[in-house]
Amino acid sequence: MDTSYWNKATLYCYVNNLRQQLLPCSSAYTIDSKALAKRWIKNLFLEELSFPSNKICGILYKGERSTSIALNATRSPEMQNFDCMHELVHYYLHDIKRCQCICADNAGKTGVSQDKILEWQANEGAAQFLIPYHDFIPKLSHLIDFPPHLDFWYSGYLAEYYNVSIPVIECRIDNLSYEIDQYRSGVSIDKIRVLSKTQQARQGIKATCYNAVCAFAATSYVSELNITRSQNPLDIAFFKTYSAENPEVNLAFF
Ligand SMILES: [Zn+2]
């Protein structure tokens, strides 16, 4: 299967189908990707090894008769959960000749040569599998409107919920900003137009920075803005008034 011309929407369709195949009866969102790999891949050797660099995430070898996945034992369990799903996306969606690879989260610093398109697909596909946008966007949007408490830490809470690391959640928030904008302007989650950052740039679309919106509730902002605990900084009316009075605070919101 030639996936080189897939856009984000096409990739998500394939990942959603894969998700239904591997998790046919489950509505759970805390996924153990190692358990999935062991359950579904025949003749799999899955092991954790101490790699020389923390930036190397995993190694996949998909052969005709057996498959090996080696994960970096020096990375946290949450990071390994994403890394293993990254290798599963390679395994299920990419040509066998392309499934003998070393995967790193920063190719430039490790010296590992990587196919940028395939790596983007494996990362974006793993994110959609572990953190599906149709579940994530309504949940995040609700938390933005109704944070459980003033110092609520969005990334930490969501990372624990989806069993991934905090940078993965922050990256997901950033990569779904256009889709979140649509949902928050009233588009049904099933009707949302999925576009990659590249496609958005070509169409001149500028989406809201939701990591900044979430960070607005952080303790540092609370103390800096001298907001009392009775005031919710994410209250929209308050936010609009504050933004009007403080134009140097560059946060889009609606
Ligand atoms: Zn990879």
C-alpha cells in the first residue's frame, strides 16, 4: 500500500478502522499498546532494551515469518506506550520493506536517518489511535469551559487519562487546534474538517493556540494577574473583558 500521498484525514480513516479491528468491543480510552501488540501480532518478539540514547524510541523489524519490536527501556512507561503504538502504525499501515527501521523522536540529534512522511504518519497515527479526536476534543473543550478547579493542569490530567506523556498531549492540543476551533464554533464532532498544519498554511488558516489558552489557568498566570480564587480565569466574559483591557496578551478565544 502506497501511503506517501495520504493526508491527515485519510490517515485518520485508516487508523480508525485499525482501531475498530484491534479494539472491537472496547470503549476504553486508556490503551496498553504493548498488550495490543502481544495479542494481535503473530510470532512477535517484544522487548525493552537500554539504548545508548533516550531519543531513540524503538526499533521495528517486520519479517516474513516473525516480527521484532525493541523499545527503549530508559524511556518512561507512558512514552513507551506511545512508542509501541508508533511501531504498530508502521507495522499495519506501511509496506514491509519500510518496516525495518529505527525510530527516534529527534532524528537530527541522534543521527538516525528517517523518512519524514512515514514518521509523520506513524506519529500522527499513534496519536489518533491513543487519543482519538472525536473523544479528545469534546473532553478538552468541556474542561476549558468548566475546569474542575482554578489551578487545573490540563496536560497532566489528560496524559494520565490517555496513558501517554505530557508532551504528547501538548502536541495533540497543538495539532488539533483548527479542529478544536471548529468544534467550539458549533460544528458537530462528526462534521469536523480534518486538516494538517501544512494544508492549513496553504489555505491561510490561523487556528487558536489552545496550549496558551490552557496555560492561562496555570498558577503563575493566576498570581501574575492577581486573580482571586473566586474568579475563574477561563470564564469567557471575564476573559473577553481582560483581553480588551490588556491587548498585549495575545490569546485568541471565542
Ligand atoms: Zn517510526
